[in-house]
Amino acid sequence: MERQVIEILEKYGQEHILNYLKLLSPQEEKNLQEQILKIDFENLKNIYEGTKNKANIEEKRIEHIHYTDKEKLTEAEKNNLEEIGKQIISSGHYAVITMAGGQGTRLGHSGPKGTYILNTVNGPKYLFEIIVDTLKVACQKCEVTIPWYIMTSRENHEETLNFLEKHNYFEYDKNKVKLFMQGELPLVDIKGKVILDNEKKIKEAADGNGGIYEAISKNGILNEMKQNQIDWVFISNIDNILSNFVDPLLLGLTIKENQKIAAKSVAKANAQEKIGVFCKVNGKAKIIEYIDLPQELANKKNEQGELLFGEGNFGNYLLNRSVLDDLAKTKLPYHAAFKKSDYLAENGEYKNSEEPNVYKFEAFIFDAFERYDNITILRVKREDEFAPVKNKEGVDSPQTAIELYNAKVVKSRL
């Protein structure tokens, strides 16, 4: 193994990798060395050290954040805001990003989540197909073909590309569609040591949806947006089949409030609902996960009897391109999840882990929001815009999502 590679491993306490050399063919050793030279071990070390520090959120620093309830706007206000937004969209200054890097494992589906089929009132449809249906309607209303970017992962990029090619992008203009991969970070054990996979390479996993900022820069998407004068970008997940990701009203409201970031919210069903909430911490916009919100604050109500911290986050965000420019150069904090992972033992045996054994590091897209004093928040009705497909059964399952989707389709026909 090259001396430079050995020095890197020794410097960052990863010398155990040298114990695997006897298992590697010349080509496998070459592949591993190339991978090691690409990994930022200094960054990895700092992220791992961060797992030893617990987040500390003080109750007195958390404040309510302003939001606009769509249902409380007058028709005149809605029409005015929609007209502002529609002019921007129709002028070609708007794009959509769908985050689709996940697999359908939790649904019992083999393949990218976007290739999962739902039996809708309009017949069987893939998740990707439902996204395209929504895009087509929006394009027709605004008389423009909206650029569609799809963030994949190394795990599902080729399969996603082949799937969309096979289905001719469901008749959407393929020249307006571009796929790009999010980044990855190595998995490490409790001692901060990397592990190897069954291909005898350091095992890596997607770096979370917060990696989107760096990914659009590295993959040339940001430059392309600049060249095409895209000023506003809506980002949402593949698994919300009711996502209204081309919303002139939200865009108009954001422009009117002179903000660079916007998000949609739904009212929490109750104080115990397991959903992150919008608030302000130290005067900055922030989303706090339900496990980090003190129970006293979770139960607190305003004078109208509504939850003071009741704006649930469901992953629908609108960002000005200037924000993307700024965040492409910014390192977001990483969150560690302790998970089970198979690994290659030094004797060459590929082992299954019965218990959590590695840290998986992820950045969250919304952690960037606290760099800004305020954001626009539009509260929408859950049954209109939030029907996630996450679990095989029960809450947020295909069955619950289809019921909401079908109800909205039938309502639109009346």
C-alpha cells in the first residue's frame, strides 16, 4: 500500500485497515487506496467527536414563530399572492428538486422508493409517476415546462435513471430532467473506526438530506440554475404523494414578506405527535425535533387554545437561489444515529450484527435555516398536502396515503 495512504490511516487512527491487506486482490487494494485518498478523515474525526456532546436546548431560549394560515386568507389575498408567484414561475425562474435517494425497504419493496406502485383511483401509479402528474398540471397552468431535478444516492442512482428512461420520464420533457447524487460519509464504530463492506471497501452511507447544498454545487446543478436564471427552488421528498411543490401562493407570500426561505407546515394533531416543529431559538428560525422539545413547551397553548409550538414540519421547503449559493460553501452540523450494520471481519468473514454497532452521520436540510433571522411559514391543511408513504402498515403507510390521495382526486372532480 502506498506510503501516503498508510500515513493517512496512521494519522487518523485507522491502521486496522492494514490488517485486511491479506484479503485483497491487487485491484481491490487499488480501489481501497483510491477511496481512502478521497475521504476527508479530518472532517470524519470531528464529526465522530461530536457524538460525545449532547444537544442542550434551554427552554427560555425557545420562542413561537410567526406563520400564515392559508385557510384564514381572504380570496382577494390568495388571488393577489398567487398572481405574484405565477408571474415568477411562468417566466421560467422556478425549479423543483425531488429528494429520492432512499430505497423502499421499509415498504417491503426492492428498489428505489420512487419505483413503488400505489393503486390509486386513477389506476396503478409509481411514486415518480404521481410526481410527474403534479408537475404536468402545474406546467399547464403556468404555461411553462418547469425544470425537475432528482437527488439520488449511489445506492439507487443507476436504477432510478434506467427506470425513468424505460418509462420515458412518464411523458415529461426529459431535457428538463436531471439526476444528481448526494454525498456519502463512512460509517464508524463506537471507537471511531471505519468498517469494510463485502466489496472490501470502506462502508459509506448517504449523508442526509442536508447534503443537498453541497451536492447541487459539486454536480453542477447550481451553475446550471444560474445560467438558466432559476431564482427559486422548491425541495420536497419523493414519498409525499400530495406535495404541492409548484405553489404560486407560497412563492407570492415569500416575496411579499421579503424572505429568502419558506416552508409549509401542518397543525400538530396533538402535543404528543411525533413531528418536528417550527420555532425560534435565540431569535433565529429553527426546527426542533419532537424528542428535543421540552414537554412543558409541547403542551403550551396560546390565548386561542392552540398549541404555541404547533407548526409541524413535513419537509416542503422553498429557497431562493442566493441561499443555495451561500449554503454550498457551508458545513452543516451532523447528527449521529446508532444503527446495525453488517461488516467484513479481519478473517474475511462477512458478519451480521445483532445489535447497533455503528454511527451513521446525517446533516438535516433545515439546520441551515437558523443562519437566517426569519423565514416564511405557510400553514396548509394536512389532507390537502401531506400524505407520506413511509411505513408498510399503519400510520403513514400506502393505505393511509392512498385514502388521502383518492379523496382529494374525487373532490377535485366535483
